[in-house]
Amino acid sequence: MSKPVVVYGASGYTGRLICEYLREYNLPFTAAGRSGERVQETMDKLPGVETADYEVVEVGHTVEALTELLSGASVLCNTVGPFSKFGAEAVEAALAAGVHYTDTNGEQDWMIAAAENYGARFAAQGLVLAPGVAQMYTTGEIAAHLALETPGLDTLDILVLWKGYPTTASTATIFANLLSPRFYLEQNAYLPWAPGTHEVFVPGQHEPALALDWGGTAHPVWFKHDPRVANCRALGGLFDRALMEGVVQMAGEVAAKAIEMEPAEQEAFLSATAAEVQSGMPPRENQRINISLDSVHASGPVGAVHVVLRGTCNYKQTGLMQAYAAFQLINGGARRTGFVSGCQAFGHRELLGCLRSFGLMASPTITGHVAS
């Protein structure tokens, strides 16, 4: 009998964490990947694996093979990226198999394409299409929705900072984003970011940080059709300024080389460069070192609210939210179907409560004033 949850890309850093939290939720799962041997090696190291109800499956990356894999399942948690390159097959397979879809992507161009090409088709089948359920975006979205509980605010200024090491998949996404268009939202229209870096003020410290538009982020896509929001800008970066400056310099040099290439050559070059930068498994997260911060200033004509969320273990947050999403979907807990964000599907306070219950997020700090 098929397991209700399929984790595709289970041999990767984030895929393994999703499996760990599925075990916490007592959800049977299929750990799948293009190399069954690698997936099995990963599962053998999973904490408490002897109590998990799971199976390992090797699968080819085709719509047909993935559809067969998903037969009888309820939810696909997809971690195989870059999603602009590999996402379509998984989404098409989920549609063909009648399965809810979530992923961990950080590519704005993929988010826009998924909404336009698949949102209505998923809605017609009563299925959830929730790309980007991940720490770098969903936690910032939680903070934004907390701010929007105050009526009369229509502008979101979002900052996401974290401290840690990118995984192989995250590094590939960073390089895949280099030449992609990236947008912010102004009066409900997508406008392109100008190239460059941004000095940002970090709550709780004197020294400013350096941030990028980070591919545009998911937030403008999610809030484009929210009637409360007219404007949305989101920036992301690392707490370590020296490391961030190195990222900016390297990204600029790589982009300058790639821009002169033909598309196929660009893709190969960017993939190879990403592999050179990060090809191995990063160290397991340290609760005291690998921290995150989401800061959202929400404003309107007569008021402003500031929300700060402090968390720990960025990738654990992602793994937990993916497992929580699967748990909710299996138990009929989705609020909306079709193309939705994590908060739109499962509730921002519910997701915050989940993160807090596992010790990965502090209580939010909310300040501000709205004229009465």
C-alpha cells in the first residue's frame, strides 16, 4: 500500500529534515530520489528511523515515473531544484496523480510560472499547489500577516536575515536566480528591481547589514492578489557582512561571465559553478549559531506596525513546516486550494504556533501605532 506522503529529494539536507519531522507527526512516507542508494544511506542515519513507517524508492525524473510513484499518495513534498529546471515534471505528475503539491523553492520566476500555468488546474481538482513553503519566505510571510491584522496598512517592507551555510540545492538556486528577472510589487503591479545591494537596519544591533533582492522572493507573488496589499518589497541576506560581501562579489563576477553565453551554455556554467561552491552536505545546524530574523514594516496612510520574528535552525524550520503542511493536507486542514502560500493554505498563526511548539521560533515582537 502506498504511503500518504512522498518526499522527493529525500537524500538532500532539507529532504532528510522533512522525513525527520514526518516521523515526529507519525506520518508514513516514501523517501524518493533519483539514486535509491543515496536515499537509503540518508535514511539509515535518520534519528529514530527504527520507529518510522517508510519505504525507499528510486525514481526517474520524468512525468510518467513520478506519476507512478505518486499513485495512491496524498501529498508530494518536493525538494528537487532548481525548480525552474526540474519543477514542471513534479507538478505535472502531482496533477496527473491527484496529489497535493508543496516545495521548498526560492525562485520567483518559478513561483510566477506555477501560479499562471497550474494554479487554476489544481483548484479545479480541489488540490493545493503551495510552492515556497520554506524558512526564507514563509516565516517572513507569517510576520507580514501578523502586521496586516491591523487594518489600514497597505505597504510591506520585508527583511529576512539568517546565519548559516547554504545547502547544495540552495546554492544551485542562488546561481539559477542570477540572470532571472526579479520583481517587487508597486500598486499591485510587478516592477523590476534595479541591480545593486541594499544597506539595511537590523533590529537589535547597531551595525547595519547588507541585503539583496534575492531573486525577488516569493512575497510579491503571494501578496499580488491580496486586497489589503498594494506594495511589497522583500530583501534577504546573511548576518555575516563580510561573507555577504563575498557572495555579492562572486555573484557579480559569475553573472558578468554568464550574460555573454547562449542559454544552454549559461545553464551548464551556472550549475557547474554552484557545484564548485557547495557540493557537499553542510554541517548539521547548531541551535545557538544558526539563527534567523524576519523583520516586517507594514505601513499605510495613517499608521505603521513593525513585526520581528527571531528563530533558530533555518533548515529545520523548513523541514518542520513541510511536515506540518503534509499533516494538515492529509487531515483536511487546507483553507484554500489552487495556488496558495503556506499562510494562505494553513494559517499564519497556526504555522507560528507549530514553529514555537518545536522550539524553533520565539514569540513575535510587535510595535507600532495606528491613528484612531
